Amino acid sequence: MKSSVIIFPGSNCDRDVAVALEKMQFKNQMVWHKETSLPKSDLIVIPGGFSYGDYLRSGAIAGKSLIIDEVIKAANSGCLILGICNGFQILTETGLLKGTLLRNKNLKFINKDVNIKVINNKTKFSSKYKLNQVLKINIAHNEGNYFTNNNHLEELKKENLIAFKYCDEDGEINEQSNPNGAKENIAGIFNSKKNILGMMPHPERMIDRSISNTDGINLFSSLLS
Amino acid sequence: MKLISEKPYRLNSKKNKLKFSVTVTLKKDVLDPQGKVVQNTVTNLGIKNLKSIRQGKFFEIEIDENDELQANKKIEEICKKLLVNLIIEDYKINKL
């Protein structure tokens, strides 16, 4: 399976994602944002970081870069797209995913391992997880407070487009387990065709027991199967 | 003796240059935590009768255009395409 990781000035999780993908036997290529064509890919990853120093709004400038037109074309033809953290913010800025990510409710940058619950495991991104499985995944962001209008929120629920929700260790979804104020504890969403996933937590950081845990591995192995 | 008479540059010195301001603020029903913190601090300073403070962004844009209507259209386009996230933000354009 072929993957491409897009790099913007200020991306800083591009290498981590590449390591995770290669560990899972993806044939990966790195793509600079000024490129105007993409190598043939089954999966495109938009990594985390601070593209363009978060100028204007997180992801706003990257969302208008040259390579993004190609990403949008690929997405519309069914290619799998994964946006992690800043990548999720960029995907919302391009319009590929609806809603937006506001400043964390407590105005602080949050870097910690949090629990998230698998809400939909019938997708190409999540089939190796069990439904309602609780994962411990790292988050590191300043703007992770997912916001969308009520109509879209209803659509997300009705069409089962919520991928993950923040929860406590027992899988309880409540205000205390919501780190950033995201609507309904949403940590990740799919587009309506379910070929695009945007998520704030970093699965690529959870692939090695010696530095963290392995809760992120199944996301990548789901993509392989 | 030469007096310094050169001005670095003057805004609107060219005839066909129009200047606009764009103010971008969060929509009324979107939580503005930064504005809230500023508001609380102002209250702590002892300033009374404060109703609310919302924080936003301000842009000054110069445009090479004679026709104000055309220029306004371009500013609208810039706002919608980049400056404003219409899901959460409102904007106001003013001619300067």
C-alpha cells in the first residue's frame, strides 16, 4: 500500500507519521507542499505541527497551498486521507471536513495522554478496533476544540460519522473527560463517504511500547487490510 | 544645508489606490475565551459598567483600483476565500 505524507513549513510530526507508516510496511513518500502533483497513493497523510506558524488561523494558509488542490482531487476520487492534529485543522480549512477547531476552552496548550473511545469501527480507518474500545492516545494542541453547527452535528450522529470521542478510563463520556471543550467530546470525524478522517489525537505516537503504548497501531493496520 | 523633506511614503499618494479595513470577529454564539479573559481583567481593574468584550482581528488592505465598487468586490472575495472562517466568524468591511 502506497502512502504520501505532505510537509508544510512548520509541520513537525511528518517524520513520526513516516516512521509509523514504514513500520507497518507502507511504501511511503514525503511530498513538499509546493509540489503540483502527487505520487500515486492509496493514503495521503496530512501530519501535525504548526504549518505556517498558525498564522491567521491554524491550517488556514496550508489549506490554500499548491498541493492541496491535488489532495482535494484525490479525496474526491476516493483516496484515503488522514489528517492528524494540524492536519485535521487543515482539512477543515479546505472544506474536505465540515466544522472547525477553536482555541482550547481553557486557553492552554494541552500535551498529555488522554482516553478516547472508538465510536465507529466499520470504516477503513478503524476496522481493527473494537466498537467502544477505549484507547490511550497523546494529544498536543492549542486549537482542538471541535465546533460545528447543529445541523451538521445531527448529520454526524445520524450517519455515524464520529470516529472518536474523549472519555475517561472506563469509557464514560462526560465533561470532565473533555480536555478542550470540543462539542460532544468529539476527537475525530469522518466525511460522509468515510474516506477522510480528521482527528486531534496522535496515533503515530502510540506505536512502540518502549516509548508509549501501541494503541495507535490498529489505525494503520486497519488501513492495510 | 539640506532639510529633511522627503517623506518615507504617503498612503493614498497614488490616485488609483483605495484603502479598506476588514474587522473579523467571532460570531455571537461562538465562545470567545480570549475576549472573556480580557473582560474579566478589565473588570478586575475596577472599571465599572462593562457589558462585554469580544476579541477579533483587523486587516488594512490597499488595492490598486479606481472603482470603489470593483475594489469592494475584491475585498469581499479575499474575506470569503481566506481571511474569514464563515462557520465561526463575521466580518465588516469599511472604506478608509
